[in-house]
Amino acid sequence: TEGNFKGPVVQVDVSSNVVETMRERCSDLVSKGNMSFVHDDATELSAFRDGMIDACLDKGLIDAIFCAEDFQQMNLIQNTVARVLRPGGSFVFFSFSRPEFILPKLMVSDRSPSKALPWKNIEVQQLPKIMLYKMQKKEDKDHFDAKARERLIRSKVNKRPKHR
């Protein structure tokens, strides 16, 4: 349920040196199973299955890529994050960029026109020195509705009165 974090916190970095240094620095939390570190690329997140993450927090990557004007990379990262998030999961990131500048770049999809961006309920909060952006992954209603229709049809088929 919301507000009942069960952990562990999984930190990801593309640098194996950073991962090893942080593992050592946080060895107490790692040994207790409260934190783990994964060497992975944010454009792939190959260590994670589809829909297995409740929330993803970025504290600088999106901002750095936005400042470098690498919008294709930024789009790839958000699509990868959306892949590993469960439906309804949250992607939160911090940025020094104002919403009127960064959001139009985030809301451009490299997908076909028939596939919309995966986000709903986009929130922006001004913190003392930085902006906090929160985007929630859309529910997979089409998949759910198809499964629900299939169950309904099966239940009607199985409960038809027998004619004599």
C-alpha cells in the first residue's frame, strides 16, 4: 500500500567504480538487505524485468542530458524507465530546469503516433533551489479490459442454461 515502503533501495550507475565505492560506503545497509547497487545503463536497465519497479528516482541524469541537449537519449531513458515501472508506478527526478523548458522535450515521443507517452498525472514542485518532477506511469487499461472481457465471456459461456 502507499506509504509502506518495503525496500530495498536499488541504486544504479553506469560506472562500475561508483557502484563498488558505494557498496563499500554503504556496507551496513547492503548487509542488512536495505540497499543494493547495480552496474547498469539507464538507457537499458537490463538488470530489471518489465513492470518490476514501484518507483524510480533520478537525481541528476535527466537534468545533465537535458543540459547537453541530447533529447534522443532523454527519450530513450524515460521509455526504459517506463518499461521497468509497474502500471501506476512513479518516475521522479530533480532538475534545475524550469517546466516550460524541460517538459516539452520530455513530452515528445519517438514512438509511432498510435502509441502515446506512458505518463499521466505529471506534477512539478518548486523546492528551495531545485524543481521536483513526478510522472506516473499510465495503467495498462487496454490489456486489463481485454482480459476482463475474456473472463466475462468465459463466465457467461460456462453459466448458460442448458436447454432440454
